[in-house]
Amino acid sequence: MAQKRRKRTYGTGNVFEHRGSWFLRYRHDVPVNGTIVRKQKCVRLADVCDRYRIESDLRELVKNEMSKVEQSAKCSHVGIMFVEYAETVFLPMVERTSKPSTYAAYKTYLARYIKPWAADYALRDFTKAIVSSILRSAANTYELNTETVKKIRSILSAVFSLAIDTGAYPARSEFENPASHARIPESASDPEPTEAATFAEVQAYLSALKGNVLARAAVAIAALTGVRPGEARGLRWEEWDRAERHIWVNRSIWHREVGTPKTEKSVRPVPVDDQLREILLDLWNAQGCPISGYILAGEKRKNHPVILDNLAKRAIRPTLEKAGLTWRGWYALRRCHGTEVRKHTNGDTMAKALGNTKEVANKHYLKVTEVLPDVRRGVTAAFSGLIQ
């Protein structure tokens, strides 16, 4: 026989006991296809236990839950569902204010990793526990690593930050953002370590690619200047100053979207040494000595830069495999550049060469396999004469 229910009314909601748990049932306004509709909702409050034996013990829990309803009634997005808010308010804001690649990443993450487990929640319903459950579900379903889960958490946090700023989420400050400190699930794996091509590998790549001037120039630009792939695609002939022996990084191209480089520090001239100069001249002559245009222009569409991933797949990787070499990717060349510069200078110079902050350069691009010369000198100077 089913356990008898006990019910008590609190304001616009009522509390009842059912099968060893306390529940709160209330009606609230929710938007449906642009129209505000009155709907009933039931939420579980707590187990029936020594702490919550009778209805009056639940007053604080009920008060907290109903305060969310009352607060959201004052918001412009009354009771809006989380997914609807993310898709109709948050993503358009990201599209207006961020780079196309950032918008595309946010849209993909929301659709793939968040929406399947957040579809049943209104924006105001979210707690830290709900965010943690979404992270666990995504990590377990897709076997994600910790870095990917952190990106999911970051996107959730950004959604709630906007909702707090606009009054759509009832919070007194950013400290009440439910995603800010949600725990990364233990099921998330450690990310695979990134690789850097070695100086010897880069030289071998350039030797093997001598029969393909475009592919050889692309590899040389990435390794010898340290620019990002999108920045390499944006380099133009008219911005190569041969007298000053540098070329300006003024733009970055993602697919067909032309934009600015990632950061202000990324707008910079990068040096063109003798080796890179000869490789660029070979490409310049092969293209008919143009006075302007993209350096890495596509062979069929001269007014568009080549897609580097396609170039690697169709030309670079097969050629290197025939030569017994392993292609490690475009960012492996950027890491090679940063690491080699760091071996001969210091962290500040490496960061400037990469167009990053020192912290980012050290974390993501420094891949040393031996003691750095300045570290060796410092240690030797510090401990010389220790043993008499």
C-alpha cells in the first residue's frame, strides 16, 4: 500500500511527503514559443530524516526555492529554459563580440556536451550540483579529458555570468555563479601531452619537401617564424619588408573569415632569416613574382589562402612518410620555434617571438628535453665551490 501523503501549503506552493522524501509543488510562469504559460512544477527538497521530520522543518528549504521563483518573476526572461537562453541570448552575444572560431567552438560545445543534459532545466533551477552532474554525464559519455571538461565548465560559467549581469539568473553577485567552482569529475582522463618538432626534424621536413614549394614554404613559415596557422594563412607579399628582413603579422584567417590575430601582442613583425628568405623567394618565383596577395595562396583560388590542414593531408604527410618522417602537426612547429628561441635567450624573448604572454608561452609552447643553458649557468654559478 502506498505511503500516505501529508501536504502543507506555503505561499504559492505546497509541501508533501511521498515515499520517504519531501517535495514542493508550485505553479510558475514559463515562456513557450514566445508566450508566457502557467505550468505546475514539482521539486524534491530532502529525505525524511531526523533533520526533516515534519513540514515545519522544511521552511528554509521552501523559502530558498520559492525565492528563486519570486526573483525570476522580476527578470526579463521569466522562467526561461537554460537551453533557450543559451541559444537565443548567449550565443548571439558571443557571435557579436568574439572571433568566428570562438563562436563556432561555443556553439559546438553547447550542442554536444551541454544541451543533452540541460534541456529539462530552467535557468533559475541551476545549482552547483546540477552543473557537476552535467560535467559528469558529458565526461562519462564521451570519455573526455580534463582540459575539455574545463572548457565545458568555462562555457557554462560564461552563460551564467551573462545571465547574472542581465538579471536573468537570480544571484546577488558573480560569486553565486553555479558553474564557477563546479568539481571536475574524476572520470575525466588526463590530456595527451603535446609534442614539439625538433630542430633536426624541421630541417628534415624542409629537405624532403623541396619538390613542393608551397608545402615547403608553409612548413618553413610555421617553424621559422612561430606564427599560428591562421596567422600564416594571413601573411601577404606586400607586407614582407625585404630591407628590414621581417614580415608583418596583421591578420588571422579562420576558414574564409578574415580577422585580427588572437591578441594585441600577436600583431607584430616576425624576422625572416636567410633560410626562410630563400624558401619564400622560390615560392614567389613559382607564383609569377606577385607584388601583392596572400603568400600561401591556393593553387586554384589565388585570392584565397590554402587550407593548411588539407595541404598537410594531401601533400606534406604523404611526402614525409615516404621519407620515413613523422608529421606532428602545425602547432608542433610553433612549439619548436618557441623552444629553440628559449634555448638561446630567455622567457620574455620567447613570449615576444610567439606573440603570447610569458605565462602562456611557458605553459603551452616550451618543450625542453635538456637543461636550458641559462639554467645550467645559474646552477653552476650558485653551487660552484660547494665541495672543497
